[in-house]
Amino acid sequence: MKRGEMSQQAWRILVVNGPNLNMLGLREAHLYGALTLEDVEQLCRQRAEGLGASLAFMQSNHEGVLVDRIQQAREDADLVIINPAAYTHTSVAIRDALLAADKPVIEVHISNIHKREPFRHHSYVSDIAVGQVVGLGVAGYGYAIEAGVAYLNAQQQD
Ligand code: DHK
């Protein structure tokens, strides 16, 4: 049975959030906005539901916890949407976990990392991702879900 089609199994989307994103709504509102992580989860659930996809949503401040959950995506997800936050710029382990999961990846950043400090310009994820959504605020998570479902549907037709 093919996923992502009416009356058949839904695409399974995993949304992964890295360190300090639990502080959304409190931290540096000029960069990250006023909405909380709970608001982001609700936005993601609504968008996924509208597209007939299922959603798992997680956040951790711990690299190993993120690695464990990403590895699990090999079995329980069709697409990984990830905002690795600070680990974007440091973590070979998260990159390797994404490669091991072997699922399409979309990278999200709330702020425009390319307009910020030089150490934020490099991402360990971007060259293994289908694409990036950067600098469009938390709305970027919704755009990533839309783009991800479109990508999965297109892949299925190939
Ligand atoms: C979030 C963070 O916490 C930073 O460490 C990244 C990213 C940028 C974001 O824009 O969502 O550099």
C-alpha cells in the first residue's frame, strides 16, 4: 500500500527540535518571535492534518537524545524535518544519525542564520537535506511540512 494517498496510509513526518527551542517565546524574541514551542507544535499538527499526514514532534537539549530519536526515524518516519538549533553548527553526530536514518530531510531555522554571526553560516545538515527553510520565522515549519509532503508525493510517482 502506498503512503500519502487518499484512503491509504498517511505520510509519517517527524519534527525534531534541538537545544534551547524549548525557550521559544522567552528567548531573544527579536530573532525567534513570541510564539512558544507548544504553538509551533500546534501549527505543525494543523498543517500535517490538513495534508493527511501524521506527525511526531519532539525537542531535546541533549545531543544523544536527538541522535536516538533520529535513528528511530529509520523505522517510524517517511520524512524528517529538523531544526538542530545550535547543533546545526557543531554536530557531526546529528548529521551521521540523519544519514543512518536514510529518510529525506528538510532543515528549518527560524532566524536567517546567514545574516547572523559567521559561526552560524555553516550547517552540518544542509548538504544532506532536500532543502532548507531559513529566516521565515516559525511559519517555516509549516512551509517545510508542505514542501516535504509535496516532495514525498513526487518521489512516489517516480
Ligand atoms: C536556532 C538556534 O538556537 C541557533 O543556535 C541557530 C536557530 C539558529 C534558528 O534560527 O532556528 O543558530
